[in-house]
Amino acid sequence: MTTLLAINSSPRYELSTSRKLTSLFVEKWRAAHLGGEVVERDLVKTTLPFVDLPWIGGAFTPPEQHSPESAAAIKISNDLVAELQAADRIIIGTSMYNFTIPAVLKAYIDHIVRVGVTVVDNVGQLTGKKTTIILASGGDFRPGSPFEAYNQASGYLRQVLGFIGLTDLDIVMADRARAGDAGETAIEQFGEAVSLAAAA
């Protein structure tokens, strides 16, 4: 069975452009993969602690040496990594905050970039998984635009996800999303690009 992991990070829910487009992606993917499974991970509804000393102890010591605090701290990371390992296809919907990604998505990334687990000897282990990112922004950061260089999100996501093996990665830029402040125009503006990505 083919599995799609759908990750959302916007706190705006039904008002969110990235969530509307991620839902469209999931709908088109389901239609193209009858019988496929969709696993949804809502980062806003997931308690994602920041990396701290117990987490580091859990990540860099053998399980038999874990304190209760380290075992508890590393559990969410283990669960998130397992979701990625089980997925065949990944879609991440996110907004752009101050030229980069929201803190909740950064916290998620800190949980899934694991030396000895998702990266071994500087080689990413999550290969063979096509990934699409829907990046919604209020400004115009497309290639060739005056603010192209301000887009720190795209380069960072390509680099860090590529580091863990997700190198087959496309980014759908849903820029100037403020044209519909509640995401009303998202499907009309960007639906075709998202539909094509879901069919790929």
C-alpha cells in the first residue's frame, strides 16, 4: 500500500492558504492512488518540545542508558521519524514567516534530523521518497522578483531535507497569498500547480 504523509504547520486552519492547497494535494493524490493511505500530521496540534538536555541524552546515548526524562523526551522524535520512514510520498504545507519557516516547523525538523538514524556518516537515509512543499507567502519571492534573495525558506528546506535523504523535492510557491486574506483565492491561483505536483 502506498502511503502519503501530509504535514501542516499553519495556525490559521480554515483561513490558511497552505492548508487549503495541502488539502487539494491530498484529494488529487487519493484520486490517483486508489487504496493509498494518508497519514496526517498537524504540527500545530502536536506537542513539539524544543531540543533540550534530556532530548540530547536520548538522541546520543543507547536506549538502555536513557534516564526516564531522556526516554520521554526522545519518544516524539522517534514517532515522527517512524512516520517518515513509513511514507512513500510527503507533502508539507507551510507559510513563510519573516522570510523563513514557522518555529513549529523548525522544531519538527530538529526532531527528524537525527545523527545515526536519518543521517549516517553524513548520508541521508530517507531516500526514494518524493517530497512536495507548498510555501505560502504574502510577498512575491519568485525567481526573478526583486525580493527573490529574501526567500530563506526554500533554500533552507532543500538543504536540511536533502541532508536526511529527501532530495527528490519540489517547492510550489504560493506567493502573494494576501490577495485572498482568508485563502479564498488559493485554489484559483495555485490549484493547477498543486494538482500537477500531486499527480507526479
